[in-house]
Amino acid sequence: MQTQTSAPVQRLIDRYQEETLLIFKPSRKFYQHTGINRVRFAQLASGEKRPMLDEADNLVKFFSRFFSTTISDLTQ
């Protein structure tokens, strides 16, 4: 279950897992598609850093394949 205290990117990951019933495990293609490297993605998912606009846009494009999401989901 998602909590409001988790980072916005982590909330998207949690929602992906709830909607698809799959474990989210980013692949090399995911990193290439979003333009975010492994270390940076870990920082975003943990809430250590906030996504830049292009990163947020790419994440929304990726996750919107599985459920309805907007860039405002990453700015909360």
C-alpha cells in the first residue's frame, strides 16, 4: 500500500506494482528510454533528489503505458 510520505517516483513504482501485479525491476532499456541512469534513478526513487522536468516527462510517458498519470503526480 502506498503512503504519502514516500517519494513521488516511489509512489509511481508502487502504483505500477499494484496495477500490474508485477515487481518493478528497471531494465537497461528502461534507463535508455527515460534517459536516467541507474544511480540517478535510485536517488529519485528514494526521494534524495527531485526529477528534472525532462526526467519527469519521460517517467510519466513510461508509466502512463500502464495507468493514467500526469506530471503533477511527480510534483506533489
